[in-house]
Amino acid sequence: MADHTSQVQIVGQVQIVGGGLAGLSLAAALGTAGIKTLLIDLEPEPSDTPFEDANDNRTTALIQNSINLLNACGAWKGCEDYATALTVMRIVNLPRGAQKHSNSTDFDSREIENSPFGFNVPNAVLRRVLFDRLLALPSVTHLTSTKMDRMEQTPEGYSLHLSNGQNAVAPLTIGADGKNSACRKTAGIKSMSWPYPQTAITCYIEHSKPHQNVSTETHYPVGPFTLVPMMGKRSSIVWVEDTRLAKKYLALDKEAFEQELKNKIKGRLGTINLFGKRGGFPISAMLSDSFYGKNLALIAEAAHALPPIAAQGLNLSLRDVAVLAELLIDHNKADKALNDIELLKEYDRARSFDVVSRLAAADGLNRFASNDSAILHKVRDIGLSAVRNFSPLRHLMMKSGMTSPLGTPSLMSGKEIK
């Protein structure tokens, strides 16, 4: 990577604050279109160590639309060797104390199309591939291990003061800096947030039985326990647990932790062995009052955050990326200002309904499924039975989970970036 530390000020067309997967993807999309982009990334340059040794031990279940976007950005090919098809989504309703008596429904992608719902990819692999893609784009300056200390409005746009001593300015700033977004707060955009008494435990396992490309989400009274297929006889786990108990489980030694996993998995995958690191992530939700301000747009968890239900998180954020990237690329081709307030309003309108509806559904489902009420357990049973026995309803639910209610952005439909 080129050394920019001697520069007093970096001037670009767009500057992105936050180098998570959404920020990296937006930089790749804009850079592929030749838009001069600065990405300020607090994370260090990814190492060449195996993905299981990375600090981020999560995977992401990418639906096909998200894969189309990454492919348009030139950032999917490097993921393919690590990607695992997700053909069946199995939902299991398991009341407290139950061992074998449970109700389940399978959502099989083959009922509605000839391709899987999507592919599961380790986050560390996706970050590495996106990082390498940015290195190949001359219009992108990617500053790693760099923090934005403060930002201030100027006639030219926001001026960013960086931890490496540099300043940066661009007509448009994109806040991709997470739930506690400094960009959002500096712009005076309000938000509402609420925590859940839950923590998501994440880890990887190897197992003796094949997963057969089935992702299994078991709803325990305290929260879902999800097994997501990985390469070979491996799976990633997202285990939503009471925060107090989650801390206890994360502190266990390997053998004791594996025993707790076995109690949850109930022999579905044969013998299991934990590998790689464990992680714990407190669960909360957040919604910004607006997704834009003067010279500013917000994407991903700077604009919205959901509980980890039905693989909505990053896929929802990548729809932000696709919509905003399309608008910016079209404006750039037409020699229009990229901080045009009408462009930013259009982005806000295009994303608001999708985000609010997904957040409401995820919040409601988390509250509905994460409880020990015998009445609600019966209601869940009735609902699963109805979905299992009435294929039109099942097909409708599968299709709605794969697309936005306002249609699919062009960059998620196979369109190339030119």
C-alpha cells in the first residue's frame, strides 16, 4: 500500500468512515467505477493467517443478491473456495426441558429456484478478499489502523482529522462507523436504540456427520441456537444466550464448553470438536431517524442494527451499499455533484421502508421466540405447522426473505459496474 503519511490533506470525491464489511464493499463498488474514494479503517491490515485464527470468528450467510453485488465489485471470486451453499433453512421450536419432542419446518430453496438461498462465508475471508480488491483499485486510498478523531463541516464538505496526523476532505462523507457512529452524532442525526438481555456466542465446530447444506435454527426459550454449514464437515455457531450465562459459558475451558455445545446440538451432527476462537457479542437494536444529512449519508450499523435473526444483518447493509453506490455512480457519470441533497433524499426514501420493516420483524420475532411462555410456544407450533403444510405460504416467506419489498437494486441483479 502506498504511504500517504506525508500528505497534509487528502482530497477525494467520497470519504468513508468505517472499514467493516459494508464500508469495504462500498469502497470497492465506488473504486470499481473510478470514483476517487478514501476509506478510513480502524482495523489493521488483515494477516495471512488461516481464517479460524482471525479475531473475527463469525461467518455471514450471504443471499444471492449480496453475492451479485460482491461479484460486481470484483470481490466474490476469492471467496468461492471458502463458501458453502445454504440449501435448506430448518426452523425448530424447542420448549424448555424438551429433549426430542420438537416441531420443525424446512424451507428448501429447491422448491422455488434451482440455486441455493446463498452461501456462508467466514467474515475474515471476506475482509481479506475485499482488502485485496481495494489494493488493485488506483482510485481508492485505504488507510488501515486509522481513527477519525473529529470531523467538522466546511464549505468543501466535512473535514476529517485523523489519528495519523492527516486531514481529509470530500464533498460527501459516508458514515459506516457502527452503532455508536461519530458521523451520525456529529451531524446531529438522532437515533433510538434498545438492548436485549442476550449475548450472541460465536464459534466454529468440526463434526463427524455431514451437514448436508442444512442450516438449523433452534428456538430455545432464551434465544435461537443456529448451526450454519461451512466447508466440509464444519459448521459455524451463533448461540443467543442470556448475557449472564453467556459470560459463564465463554469462561469455560474447551472440554466443558464443548459439552455445553453437545447439549444444545443434541447429536444432530455426531461427535463435535471446537476449533478456532470463541466470541461474545451483546445484542441490541438501533434505528437512525434519518439516513442522511448535509454532505453525509449513513449505511449499515451507523443507520440500523438488528438482532441476529434469519441472516438479515449484513445482507440488509449490503442493500444500503447497492442503492447508494448506484446513485453515486450514475451522478458521477452525469457530472453531477455527489453531495446533491436530492440524491441523498432519494437514498433515504429507497432504504427507509425496507430497513424499518426488517427491523420490526426481527425485533418482534426475537421477542416472540425468546420466551418460556407455554401459550406462545403453542402459537409457534401452530405457525410452524401451517407453514410446513401450506406450500404457498412457505414459498411466499422464502421469497420475501430474499428480496426487498421495493425491488432489487440493479447491482444486486447481476448488473456490472462500468
